[in-house]
Amino acid sequence: MKIAFVTSEFVTEDNFDGGLANYIYRISLSLICQGHEPFVIVSSNKNEEFVYRGITVFRVNKANKFISIINLITLGLFSQTLGVVWLSYCLNGKLRNIQKLEKIDIVQYSSYLATGLFSITTAPTVVRLSGYQPLIRESYGITYPSLDTWLSEKFEEIAMKKVNSVYGPSILIANIVKKVIKKSVKVIESPFVLDVTDESLESCNKVKNVTSNYVLFFGSVGLLKGVKDIADVIHSLFTKEKELYFVFVGKDMGFDGGSMMSYVYRQAGEYSNRIMYFNKLRHDELYPLIRNASVTILPSRIENFPNTCIEAMALGQIVIGTKGTSMDQLITDGFNGLLCIPASPSSLKNTLLRFLKMSNKQKAFLKVNAKATVSRLEPKIIVSRLINYYEDVIRNYSEK
């Protein structure tokens, strides 16, 4: 089966190494292993075709002087909306050119930035939910969006209505979206692929030289992922737990006009020397840090089906996640991890203290169950479900 992934992000592009990019990369590798032919059409700053680890990648330059002029005329009031429209137009233009040369069995669009807004009708099409923007916006406390933001969100909704089918990994998000677009949304969880053979201990050793008792956070260091909630209790945790350290890994997303890590250090006060921060780490550097942490905390305010949580659990790590944010699709409190209330620093603190009081036997129980939970996400299992789903969409398309 030849599958086109049309996306705003991929791991080959600068600054795009989050959940969406990693999902497409991992599912593409898994599809190749089972004899299929995925290729990726991705937004970029150049036009280029190349092969990355067996995956054919088409970069599409979305820059355009006409769009820049319109933005200038409108004083940038609709920059977000114009960006969404132009992005989809460019990506689908490339898709149409490719389709003239070879048969494509199915096209998968990412929901983020409405890549399916100008979706083709000459092949079966699906959208995979990589989140739901109104929920993310509300998690930032923005109840009333600007007209520009509202329009860009509306275009994402239109794109989902246009394609033949929609699916996503999160039961929570799927149930919300199907009410909005008034069509069924299939749930297919994301696979976990251990994409590292040789690990680098450099970063882990830097931490080990200071402490062996550290709490780990990794991901986007920002409000959405709950880093402010960590910061707001970090001083009291350091006061109570004299040997405890915190390690943060990820891109600083900023907060309140400054950097989020500056806020974390400020809140830690005189204990700021018990914080270590790594801007970005490759998986081969990150995985040893995960394995050796006392616990991983991921207090997100909303999630789709977080790679961070999957990675940590797959490595036998205990995760403190959040209730009602899709993490409880992976974590059962007290069985394979712990859950706290999102956007609640006090709940996060109490849950972490609860973990620290656990016996080694209780912790070992959680770790074994965490690793076992992720076994359901083996690529063979997930790809089989995905291919069955694709075949159903193709069959329904052909019948129409």
C-alpha cells in the first residue's frame, strides 16, 4: 500500500521534533517493516526530495510574497488564518503533482493547521487527530479567541469534515471532535518504536555526578505541559526533601514575557542549584536519563496520546500524569503509575510526596505494570489495526 502523509511537521525539519513529527516518523518506519510504502510531504523553507532512513520526504516551500503583502495590508490581523490556508494549498499542490506520476492508495492529513483544507478527491483521504486546538487554547486560559484564531480553528474543523474519515489515538479527543464535526471518529492508539540502538550516557553522567535522586520532566517546557505547576511547588518540595533534585529536558516555550525556566529557577529561590536543565536531547541521550530517574512527572493540562508518557512507561519508568487529559488512557492510578489533578500544584505536590513514601516493592510493582501496559502498542499490533482501517476507508471510497 502506498500511503501519503501530508503534514506541517516532520523530524527532518528544524524545531519540529514533537508528538506529530515523531508519530509520522515512527508509523512510517513500522509501515515499511511490514512491506508498505509511506512517503511524507512536509512544510519547509525549500523545495527538495530526499530519502530519510528509508522514508521518501518531499519538502515544500510555503513562503510566498503575495501572502506577505496581504499580511502587510491587513497589519497581520489574519496572519494565522492566511498561514493555514496557504500551507494546505502548497502541500496539496505537491500531492497532486505526485499523483500525476504514480498511484496513491490513501492520503493521511494531520489535523494540526488544517493540512486537509484543500484535500484531494481523487484518492481516499483521512485526517489523524494530533490534538484539538480549542482545548489547547482553553488550557492556556484563553476562553475568547481573536477572530484570526477562531478562523484558523474553524478551518481545521472544515478540513476534518471534508475528508472521507477521521481517526485519532485519544478516546477523550475523539469523543469531543465527533460531536463537533458530526461524524464518527475511529480510535487507533499510537505505536511505540524503540528507535535507539546505541545510547549516549553523556547527559546522564552529568546528572549522576551531582545526584542519583532526581525527578525528571521532559517535553515542551511550558504552561500547557504543566511546568508552571511544578515551579509553584518546587520550593516547598526542596524544603521538605533535602536530597531531591529536579531535571528538566526540552525546548523552553516561554512564560509571562520571559522564559519558563527563569520562572522555575525564580520559584526555587535558594534551592535553584538543585535544578538541572537540558535544552534539547536526542533520544539516545534522553533514554538513559529517563531510566535512571526516581520518577517522571508529566503534569499536562491536556494531551492527545503523549509520546512522553509512552516512552517513559516503555522504559520501565513510573510516571505521574494527570486525570482527564488522555493520560488516564495509559495510566491507572496505583497500578502502573500515578495521577494528579491537572493545573493543581497542590495535587501534584501531594502525589509526588505519595510516591516518595512508597516502598521499593510498591515502586517495582508500578514499574513492571507500566512496561507491560505499553506492550499493547507494539508496531505489529498497531499497524495491523491501521491497515485494516485504511482498507475500510478505501473500500467505502470505491463503493461511492
